[in-house]
Amino acid sequence: MIFLAILGLTMSLLPHSPNCYSLNHSNAPSTLLFPVIRRALFCLTATLLLSACGGSDASDSSNNDSSNTPELPSQPTPPTIPENPDSSNIPETDINWLPAGGNATIAADISRPFLQIMPNLPSSALGGVSPGRELFITEWTPANQGRVLFDGVGPLFNANACTQCHSAEGRKPIYAADGELSDAILFRLGNKQGLAHTYYGEQMQHQSIDASITPEGKMRYAI
């Protein structure tokens, strides 16, 4: 389209009368000049057309490159730091939990766990506390050798009082004061499947009420 427009403009500027090309000796120099001018204008038109096409390609190329390249901000916006939530809007956690045992719950005392009496215990029930403690600390005797309530131990046994394994009304330390292992260690018996032994049961009775009675066995261990 550009070429046709320029060519049309060039042709319109040149005279088209046939008389201008007649061989008149009076104007011969002028007549010979028109073809030269016409060729020069044609060459100029072609040159301008090629230049315009080349410039157009370069321009289009630059435009395409610029359209495909994302524009980067001159001053990038720094990342925003989340604001701390208003502590006044956070609901408070209720830590005033109800005791598991209700009014019978007491603070744990590991030094004497079996000597603590339930609070708010009626006075009429306090009479059962003393016999219970007596059962815990009394050494049991063989049958017909003591009080009826505390006799009947044997003929084989592990211990004849609860305090022998639970000193200080709790769990007896495994190590004695001198660093040696105490008698608080309990050995369990069983087969390969973890079931109780068919004869000895789950626990070996290593003591007897009389020397004439042979215990089930003695245990030895090494560390």
C-alpha cells in the first residue's frame, strides 16, 4: 500500500502530455530531461519503500519483544508482616478443671500415698480407716498363731506384710541406702508365650513358715 501511494504520487508529478516528448529542437533539452527525472524519482521511491519495510520489521520486532517481557517495578514492594492478633479477642482457656474424684479428690503425697484420708469423709466412716491401716502394716502369722483377722499366712509366701514391699506406705526403693539392690524386686514366672507357669503360677514363693517346708525355689540374678 505504501509503495502504490508513493508511486502514484510520483506519476502525478510528471507531465503526461504527449507533446512534452515531441522532438522539437527548440525544447529538446527539456524533453530529454523528463525521463531522467522520472527514473530518479522511481529509484528514490523504491529506496524509501525498502527503508520503510525494514524499519517496520525492526519496529514490530521491538514491539513484540517488549510485549513479551514483563515489566519489573523499579521499587519492589517488600513483603508484609502479618499483624499480631489482638490478645483481647483471644478467648481465655479455662484451667479451673473439675477434680476427677469430685469432693473426694486430694493432692497427691508421694511420701505416704496409702496414708491419705479422703477429705469430707463422714465421722461415721472414720472407724474403718484404722483397721485398713492395721491390715497394711501388720505382719501376718500362720494359722492359729495370732489374731484371727491377721493369721493364715503360708505355708509358702513372698512376704508376710504389705510394708515389706511397700515401705513408707508407698513403693519401696529398688536400691538400698548402701547402693545394693533391695528385696523390692519382684520376679514373675511364665512360659515362652508369656502365660503363667502351669505349676508355679506367675510368682515363685521363696519363703515358708517353717524350715521343714521347702520353698518353691531361690532366685539369683547378676547385673
